[in-house]
Amino acid sequence: MKTERFEDLDIWKKSIELYVDIFVVIENSGLKNDFSAKDQLKRATLSISNNIAEGFEYENNLQFVRFLRYSKGSAGEIRNMVTVFL
């Protein structure tokens, strides 16, 4: 069965859950008032779902894989920031 919409991808749904989780952590931590760090962490997290969606919309497996790699890079950025900041 072919997936017609990126919103149906489990990986996209999980990336949205991660964004919500990161938002909650930010608001309940010392980062709440660190606007620069908070903004960077939120943008990196949002980048994961954005890249999944954008890559999917090209309707080309090679392009999709390329954008999944960008998402993986953003996940590494998030892991680093969580380690440093939290």
C-alpha cells in the first residue's frame, strides 16, 4: 500500500510528538528564559518534521532519503543541545 500523505507516516507523527515533548521540557526548565537557546532548540526540532514533509512531497525516493538525512542531522543537533543545556 502506497502512502499518499506525509501526515500518515509514523516517523512524521513521532517527530511532531518530539516537538511537543521538547516544548514542554523547555517551558519547565532553565531554558524558559534563555531565548536564544530555546529558539535554536525549537527550530532544530521543527526541522525534523519539516524535512520529512518536504522530502516526501518530491515523490522521489532519492530526494526523500536525502531529506531524511537532513532530519537525522537535526536529531543529532537536538541531542547535543539537550546534553549541553539540560
